[in-house]
Amino acid sequence: MNLSEILTEKDIKVGFEAKSKEDVIKKLVSLFCSARKINDKSKCEKLEKSVLEREMSSSTAVGHGLALPHTRIDGVVDRISCFLAVAKKPVEFDAPDGQPVSIFLLVVSPKNAGGDYIKFLSHATRVLRHPEVRDKIISAKKPSEVLEAIRSAEI
């Protein structure tokens, strides 16, 4: 399962602004719920709580300006879904290399996704860790440019 098969332009925010790790997660979840037209506020609150709890157990920043906040949760989505945000200004996110993060990929999955979930996280990390891909994503002015950068790396 490729990242470009899941992401659409509505799942991407260029010029994302946040002040802290918690602010990033809250805004990512809000954008995700809006893009997915999840109007049930309790589902979005449940999702936010789940992502924040996962983040508290250990940082989802992987280094090189990339973080993949993620969670498996029932009752929100029926398949692996994601939202990508490109920060206007990098945000401290407790990355192992100490670098602030500019690219955030929120990944949400139902609990029963199991192996597919792990494979998807691994694939997304491999794609987004390529320096050329990261550079293209960070310099993108619109979501279509982000998608093109990802697609070029998945060929």
C-alpha cells in the first residue's frame, strides 16, 4: 500500500502552523477530521486523546525533520488513513537527532489493520526520509506538489 494511494490533495496542508508538539497533534487531528468529514465531535476527541497518549509513550519523530504521529483506534476510520502537514516553521518534537520537525504525517488505522498498519508506517517512513523528497515537500507551495514528490519516490 503506497502513501500516494491513500493521500489526496484534501489530506495535505502546506503552510501548517503550530507552536508545540501538543498543538501539532491537536491541529492535525482537527484537519484530519475535517478532511474526512468526521462531524462527530466525540470521535475526533477520542482520536486526539489516542494520538496524544501514543505520543507520550515515545516520540513519533524519526529524525531528519519528519514525524509520524499514529494510532490504531476503532470507530473512527474503517481503513488506514492519513493527513500530511508541512510546517511553515519547524516545530520541536523530541526527535532523536534533536532537529525540529517540518513534515508531519498523521496515520490513523482501525485496530484490526495489524500487519498492514506496520507495513504502511515502514513504507511511509522510507519514502519521506529521502532527502530529495523531503526537500521537494518542504518547498511545495500547494498539495499537488507534495503528492508529486511522493509519487516520484514511489515509482
